[in-house]
Amino acid sequence: MQENAQQEEKVVLFEELGLKKEILKSIKDAGFTAPSPIQVSAIPVVLAGRDMVGQAHTGTGKTAAFGLPALNNMHNKGGVELLVITPTRELATQVSDELFKYGRNLGIKTVTIFGGSSYNRQIDLIQRGASVVVATPGRLLDILKKNMVKDFAPSMVVLDEADEMLDMGFLDDINEIFSYLPTSRQTLLFSATMPQPIKTLANRILHDPEFISITKGETTNADIEQLYYVIDESERDDAIIRLMDSETTEKSIVFCRTKSEVDRLSNVLSNAGYLANGLHGDMEQRQRETVIKGFKSNSVKVLVATDVAARGIHVNNISHVFNYHIPFDPESYVHRIGRTGRAGTKGKAITLLTPLEFKELQRIKAKVGTTMEHAFVPSKNDLRKLNIDAIVKNIEDQSIYDEAHRILDALKEDIDEPTIIFKLISMILDKQDIKGPNTIGIPADKIEQILARASQRRDTRGKGGRSRSGGGYRGNSSSRGRSSSKPRSSSRSGSGSSYRGNKD
């Protein structure tokens, strides 16, 4: 594999990349302004017909990086020309939707193939003139082994999220799938990480590929504010609720390590008044689709999910990502926080960890090259102050109804005006139910001791010149409970196959 030279820092336009006018129109319709780094590097390589390995994380625009040039090179003269293999049904649907959007001005039709839907319908949709097939490994392998689609010979094949397929146990299926595909083809492999089994697979299925990787500094989005909170293990539920209460969130994802934890925490957050629902691999497909649809339509505001279950979700207005536990590896951390801060918006990533997990924090910081700041979980008093600020703003913005005059006149018969005002404000304050203990998390003086010990250990290893393990501080380190959070509104939210083508 050849290492692609780093792109110089200059503004590159889509019009400079050699794409057809129909594709450029689709790009404009999609609201894209300038290509991302992976798109700048990958599009010319794919247009030239080269095999390629693209190492890119979630949120970097890799679907467009392979989709735009692949669609640009298609002849659309009948038969499947482009095959995209993805690990999950959700990701297959997302990729299919994006490819249809990019190719609609060329009259390109797409079909999504995954388990749980009728074989006959899927085969019929392919044979009705689809140029693009996006498929999950299991269903695709069944179709190929049974020879259910005649003359299935795509000239371009994309293996998307290859490392995720490895984690999900699909590597044997992938190897077998490629035994059914033409040897004369253009093959593109995209993976966030490159473990040895994926390198071996790439060497087997690709011919003299170009290797493109985003740089270390680009693995995390500069638009994402990253904070961590040090707590005791028993405080996780109280901490996540307190932080959600103190943050101004649009939509958020809470990442858990296990499926049972997803079920339990989604119930905890629902009982706390949040529109929360869980998502994991043991759920029935219909349940999964209902949850994802609810998250996209705002009937679900907080999605509690495992890493694998959330991989195929593409929603741009996710304001916060919460790590209920610090992830096992740096790559997972990058994948998780990449769900926020998309499409030029600001996002926030919040991680809970115990003192025993500081080593994992250091490993992520060193590997990813990111800056995570330490902050303290707001106390009840901090949160009351934030709520008061929000109440004042809500009162200032409140419209006055005609009925308000009549109610005030009735009250003034027995109560003086100042007392009326105090009673009304007190009614509002009564509804500000702040759950949990007054203070949550490790006090500032103990945090200082933990950071000092970590710094001494690094000095002993001859690494004394590095930055402090805890990163920067948020708030006053001399007192506990100082909040760096923004004011929150005073009200809290309570609790197949597809075919895409232009109609003839």
C-alpha cells in the first residue's frame, strides 16, 4: 500500500475535483460547501479507478468520499454496477439514502438488502433496474450462495466499516462474499482502525491500493467540547441525571458498555422525566426501527445505546454525547464523540470516570491527541442558580394573555401585588425538583492529589515534559461543585428492504 501524501492546507472546491455537473448539482442540493479532508484525498483516487484503503472515523464524510466518485463513474446501462457492504441494517439504510440523494440527478436507483425482509421482494427490486445495491453481509451471502440474482457482477465494490464487521464476526462471510464477485473490479475498503485481520483482508481483496488516512490531529472534531467528570462508581446514575439537568440539550446519546446496562439506564432516565429509549443488538428489528425513527422525529430525545447499535445512526442535530463509562479503547472514544459536532455545528462530549479509570483516560488522550478538560458535577445549589437564570429569561420572554388580567384582578381582592408575585414565583420554584445528593463526584482536593500522583509516575518514566494527565480545569479547583455548564430551560422533557428511484 502506498501512503498518500498529506494535502496542503488550502481551500479545495468540489468543482475542482472533476465531478460531473449532475453530481455537483446533487452536492449543492445537499447543502455541502467544501469537501472534507478525506473527500479531497479520496475522490480523485476513486475517479481514476484505483483500489483504495480509506482510514476515516465517523463524521468525516466518508460516504460521500466513495459515493460521489463511484456514482460519477457509473454508466447506468443496466445491471448492478456498485455494491456497498455495511455491517448493520441501520448503516445500510443510511448509506443507501445518501447514495440515492447523490445520484438522483443521474437517474440512479438504489436497493437496500438486509435480513428480516422478503427475499422475493429484494430480488425483484434488484432486477427492476437497480444500479446500486447496499447490503449487510448475511443476507448478501445468502443471495449469492443461492444464485438468486443472475449476472450479478458489480464493477465497483465498497467494504464500509470493515473493523466493525470484524468485531461483529462477519470476517468469514466477507471472505466468502468476495469469492462470488468478479476479480476484475475496483475495490474500496473503509475502516476507522486497521487491526491485523483487516490488513490481511485488504491485501487479499485489493490490487495495488492507494492508502489514505486522516491525520492524527483530525481524528477528533475541533467543534466538540470534551469534558470529563471524576466520580465514585456508585454515583454514575446521579451524575448523568444532574449533568443532563444542567445542560441545554437538543438530542443526546448516552453510550453504555453492555446491553443490560442500556435497558436499565434508559428506564432510569425515563423515570427521571426524560424522553429516553434504549437501542442494542438483542432488540427485534421492528423495535430498533421504531426507536431510531423516534430519535429522528424528536419523540425520543435521549438515546441510550451500545457502540455497535449506534454505529448506523446518522442524525446531525445531536448536541451532546455522554459516556456513561469511559470506552475500552481510543478508537471507540473517537467513534462515540463523532456523533455530535456534525455539519459545522458545536457539540459537547461528556465522560464519566472513576479514579481507577485515569489510566484509560491517559491512554485515550495520548493515542487520540485530544484535549479533555476536567469539570465538577454541579451541586444542587449550582443547579438552582442555573434554574433561576432560566426562569428569569422565561418570564421576560413570556407573552401576556387576556385571562392573566382577570386572574390578577381576582387575586388583588384578597392579596397585595407583591405577595401575588412572590407566590407565583414560588409555584414555579416548587416545580424545580432536583434529584440526588447535594454534591456528586470526587472533591477538588482529592482530584489534585490524583493528578499529582499521575504526574509523578510520568516523571519517573522520564516523561516529565508532558502536559498534566487531567488536562485543563473547568471552574474553581479550590472548591467543589463549580459548574461549567450552560443554563438549562426550566422545563424538562418528559417521558426490511427499500427501493429508491425516480418515478417514471
